[in-house]
Amino acid sequence: MNEEDDAEVSLWIDEKELQHEKRETLNNAVAKLTEGRYSPIASTLNTSWNDVSMTQQKYYQRKMKEVIQKALSVVVPGQEEQM
């Protein structure tokens, strides 16, 4: 492996770690908003939406809906559906 390959691997690992840290922060915030009644987001989608299975698409859609609903419940409590 040459220096250029090492740099690419390092950047990829750093990006993965950053994604993990951000996902963990998001999961902690939503868990706090839901008083622990929340199953954390398990992964970050790093491929094209069209390249993942329908099951994976439904998972990400469900998790994003949960996160957005919880955020709306703080900003516009009781009016989430109107948003």
C-alpha cells in the first residue's frame, strides 16, 4: 500500500467515525425527547437509495419519520400532522 492508498483509507475511516458520532448524537437526542421510548438508528445509508432493498428503504423512511415527528413535537406540540 502506498501513501496515497493510506490517505484514502484514513479519510474513509475518519468519515465513518464522524457518521457514527453524528448518528449517536441524533439517537441520544431523540431518546431523550421520547424518554427512552425509541429504538436507535442502527446505520447510515452510504449507498444510492435505488441500490438498497425495499426493506432497507422502508427502514430508513420509518426511522426518519420518527425523528422528524419527535422534533416537531417539541417545536409545534400537538400540531405535528399539520406540518
